[in-house]
Amino acid sequence: QVHLMESGGGLVQAGGSLRLSCVASGSIFSIRAMGWYRQAPGKQRELVATIDSAGSTNYADSVKGRFTISRDNAKNTVYLQMNSLKPEDTAVYHCNVVWGLSPKFSSWGQGTQVTVSS
């Protein structure tokens, strides 16, 4: 069984910063991509940022220049540093990990709430 544990969410004023962490544990191996997605009330889940095993990153246009994704392979952990937060960043942030050889698997965390007040 694979377990993803997110932490670091909370309430912050606009312009503030938060750092999210997600630790993958259990029967997980050959981690490939790790990423963060978010879902605001009444909206579909959307990609925030991903990072592959080589360290290549991809960001949603709405967060470029403000958010930074990174990973620690030794700790099976992915981070999301969020700066210059805006009220529209308010959402539940979910961690996603793609792992395995063939087939590959995709696992999701339960999410951590980020609320940005104006």
C-alpha cells in the first residue's frame, strides 16, 4: 500500500508564503513524476506544478514566478514553495506521485487546505 502525507497548508494573508510538503511511504518504488494539483470550491482539479525524476519542472501559467517545486529523492518527498500568494490560490492542494516500472501507478494524497485572505 502507498501512502502520501501532505502538510504545510494553512491560512495566510495575501502576499504571504507557505511551503507544502508531501512524503510518500509504503510499497512505493521507482518514483517518476511528483506534482501538486489544486481544487477550489466549485472548480475542477487543476495542475499546479510537476517535477520529473531528472528534475525538469512544469508550472501552470498562473503560478509561474511565484511557486517553486522541488523534490528530495532520498526522502521520497516533494515540496511546493508558494510566495506572493493571492486569494485566487485558495484551494485544497493535492500531492500526486507517478511510480513503478510497467505498469506505472498514480497515487494521490488526501489534500491540504490553503486559504489566502485579502
